[in-house]
Amino acid sequence: PRPVITIKHKGGRMNTVTLLVIFAVGVGLYLVSLFNFFQTALTRIKASIQEIGNQLKRQADLIPNLEASVKGYLIHEKSILTMLADARKAVTGASKSSDLDKQSAAAGMLGDILPRLAVIVESNPELKGNTTVLGLMEELRDTSDKVMYARRTLIDLSADYNIKVVTFPSNFVAQMFGFKEQAGLKVEEAKSPKISL
């Protein structure tokens, strides 16, 4: 049998001091964990913003290739060519900017054009058979999906961070170390297509 070790001390003073030390250590660990949460969340928010910029840069690099590939086929579709040129300018400007609203607008602009261009490609047998055009459109669609995913991640991270900044008791730590709410993305209301019967 193993001997049982017991610690004997006199009086309740040791218990009180021990409890206070344990409480202080617990509070200290809690403060450190909240501080680390805020730092980690801010780093992840910045990384999401950078990912949106990276994907917009990739789109900006792909659009001129798509423009060049479809230009000869779309002589009658000047509005699409104009929209592609406008999207290229918007995406190029947004990819160099850290303005989330600008990035969001550019991503939305390209998202509006791709379905229209897909319809034109489907209706044009020469374009439909052009693997370069189809490949570029697929890459743009894939990149748009990545932008949408990065935006969703940014929205979620910002929401989690902002909840901690404003809720008790973590709001005291946020104020103590100067953590402020993050603006996040402004989501525009979706435009529903009008259907006439």
C-alpha cells in the first residue's frame, strides 16, 4: 500500500491565501487567453482581407486574357466588352486597395458579368468550342467562388471578434488593451430578378 501524503497547516489563513493566489492566477490566465483571442482574430481578419485582395488580383490578371479571347467573336456584343473592360478596371483598382467596400463592389461587378457572358458563349458555337475561353471562364468562376469564400470568412471572423469586443466580461479586456470593433464588410441587398408572366 502507498502512503497517503497529507499536508497539515494551522489555521484558515493558509486556505484563504491559497484561494486568493489560485483566483489571481485564474483571472490572469483568463486575461491572457482573451488578449490572445483578440490578437489572433485581428491577424485572421487581416489575412482574410489579404486573401480577398489576392483573389481580386488573380481576376484582374485573367480578365484581359478573356477579353482578348472573346473580342473577335463579340463584335455585336459591345455592351459585354464594355462591361468586361469596366470590371477589369474595377478589379485592378480594388486589388491594389485595402478598401473593403471597393473590393466588394469589384467582386460583385464581375459576378454580374460572368452569367451573361456564359449565355453568350453557350449561344455561339465558335466560342462554345474554344477551350481557351471556357478555361478562362472556369478560372474566373473559381476565383469568384474563392473571393466569396474569403468574404464569408471575413464576415464570420469580424462578427466573432466584435461580439467579444462588446460583451461582458471580455469588453473590459478589449478596452484595457485598445481593441476596437472591426468594420467588416457591408453586404448589399440581393437584387431579385423581375419576372413578367
